Amino acid sequence: MLEQLSPPSMKPWQWVFFAAVFAAAFLLRVHDLSRIFLWLDETDLFNESIYGNHHRSLLDFAFGTRNGTTQSWGWSAIFWIVTRAFGPSIAVARMPAVLVNTAGVALLFALVYRLLPESSVNRFWPALFAAIFAAISVVQMNYSQQTYPYGATPFLALAVMLARFEVRAAAGVEWKATPRLFRAVTLYTAAISLSFCVHASAALIPALSMAVIGFGALQGLRSQTGQERKRLLRWAAASGVIIVCAAALGAKNPKYGYRPYLADYYEAPSLHAIPNLLLHAYGLGSYALNLFYNPALYFPNRLNPAILPLVLICILGWGLALWGQFGREIRHLAVFSAAAIALPASLSSLRVFPFGGVRQLLFLGPFLMAFAALGLYSLRANRFAKYMGLAAAGACRVHRRRAKLVANRLACPFRRSWFSVSQRKILCESRTNSWRRKNRFVAVAAQNGRLL
């Protein structure tokens, strides 16, 4: 029998802890939102059609953006509605990604909390660890502060998985047509349709999930009566029509499939590509568990002493989940996550989807954070692990202090013995102004190149 999803029954102090993590996640994302550098890709959405005099209708903007850029019509429509309602400022334009990504922190907590069996483990702490990872993840924060929809893909993947496990719990083994199953299928259909409309990369999780559910439903329908089978098939047909329509509306031009600048993340279909795929798998893990570094300046495939322990803890938690240490539902999530990672790895050989530490796979980040939280929780009683954790925290602090010192030296590389205090100050200001002029020139040149 399938394990029933446990209802959220937390104590008041647990709600306080969770609310603090959720509030911290929102504050970290909304801080100085309007002062963050505007990337050139963000102008696909935030352009003269929004803040200028060349206003366009909702449908014209949504489908025109879909046809002319790599963005989808669904996110463009949300973007248009929000900016029309609250004003065409960059802070308002970035707020949908902030809110949706912050909501993903709550969904990750709910996923881990509900799938863990209450009888075997204290499910609050693994769920809270996972939420903390998502709240302070630099990669998640970075893409939640931009106008394009990569920051929303983790929320969509988690929504699909929560609805998918609700369908699994409501159907059981017999797949009887109950009101609970109807509500679960409705929620599941809405989550998948929204994923197809928001971003193309968010379609991998729904596609894999539908394949798994369809296989289980076919086995369950064999034991049903004819009337019950017809009722379930009508539900499935209605759900399928809605999902197909959403997929057709969200279909992208094939020219936006292969990205030349991601050529290193596509592999040829041969056995010689296996080492590179394993390297990119490590890059995916270090990218998703990056809690320290600006993703624009960090290369995930490098062996980083600050992120490597998190990757190893994630592998530990994943292995224990596959072993059945945390219950049947978490084991099912572990198997599903392995298939979800293998799918883009296979598609990369067809030059359809990149595989590695790239933003196109940001939707896989919450699952890796969940297994990292489970691995961290499994080490709670290990004395050696506690000492290693303290040592790693100290090493990380020293590493960040050294990086700050190096950055300061690069910003003002003048020896004290060469100049006086006032002379060093003048030289530093001169160097800073020179860099600002150079950066302004590069930005103008890039903008002119785009217009040409």
C-alpha cells in the first residue's frame, strides 16, 4: 500500500521557525531590488512596450514576445498584467519572480515535510534545513531578482511534484474515482499547464511525471469495472486536452532550442562522453548547492572546497533515500529525481537541452537541496561529522576573508611604503573612476550592438 501524505500538524514554535526562514528568504530577495544591475536579456520583457510610449495590448505583447525572444507567452502575460497594475518600474517588473521564488521555499518545506513518515524521523528539521538551503541559495536569489522566468521554474517543479504525490496518495493501488482523486487530478492539471505556459525548461518534470502516472494508472485500471474505468478515462481525457492546449500555446520556435554559447554542455552520443557527463553532473550539484558565490563569477565544474562538502552530503542523503532510510515516498522521490537528471543528460546528446551547472536546469535545484538536507540530518548523531562541520565553517570563513582581502588589493594595489595616505586615496579614486568609464563604454557598445 502507498503511504498516505501526512497533514501539516506543526507546533507553534515550529511555525515561528518556518515563518522566520520564509521572511528571511523574501527580505534577501527584495533588498535593493531596483538598484541591481539590469541585464541585457531582461530587456526582452522590460522594454519600451512597458515603460515607453509604444504600448501594446496583452495578447500582442505576450505572443509577440514569445515569437521574437526565448521567453514564453505565459510569463510575458503575467509580466504585462503586473506592470500595468502597479507601475512600469524595474522593481515592480522583478517582483513576480521574487514572489514566486520565495513561495518555492515554502513548497520545498511542504514537500519534504509531507513525504517524510512521522513515525520514523522528526520530519520538521529536514524540511527546515531544505527551506534554509533554498532561502540562502545565491543562485536562487540571483535569478529571482531578474525579470525573466528562470527564478519561477523551481516553484513550478515543486508544485507539479506536490500535486503528483497528492494524486498518488488519492489513487492508492486501486485507482478508484473518488472526489479526492478528482480534486488531485484538477490540481495536477493546473500545475502542469502553468509550467508549460511559463517556461520551456519547466516542461521536463511534468513530462516525466505524466509518464510515471500514466504507467501506474494503466495498471490500476485493469482491476476496475467498466463504469469506473470509463469515468476515470473521461477525467484523463479532459486533463489531457487542457495539457495539450497549454503545451501547444507554449511551443517555442525550434531555433531557440540549441544555444551556441552552451556548446560545452552538449555531448556527442558515445561512451567517451560519460566522463564529461559525470563532470557536468557534479557541476549541476555544485551549481544548485551554491550558497556562497555569485553565479556570474563562479564556474561550477571546479573543485571548490566550500561547496564540495555540500555535494557529498547531498549524495549521502540521496543514497540513504534510495536505500529506504526515510520512507517509501522519499525513496520514490529519489528515484524520480535520478530519472529527472538522466533525462536532460540524454537530451544533451541530441543538442535539445543543455546538461550541467546552467540556469536552464535551475528547476532541479530544490530536489538536490532536499537530499542535502536529508544527508545533513542523517549526520546529526555523528561526532566526527559535527567536528568536520565546525572545521568546514571555519575554513569557509577564512576563505571568504581571504577573498575579500584579495578583492581589496585588486581594487587598490598600491603599497603603503610607496605613497602617503592622501596619495593612495587619490590613486584609488582615479582607478575606480577609470573602471567606471570603461564599464559605461562597454554597456553602451553592447546596447548599440543589440540595436544594430
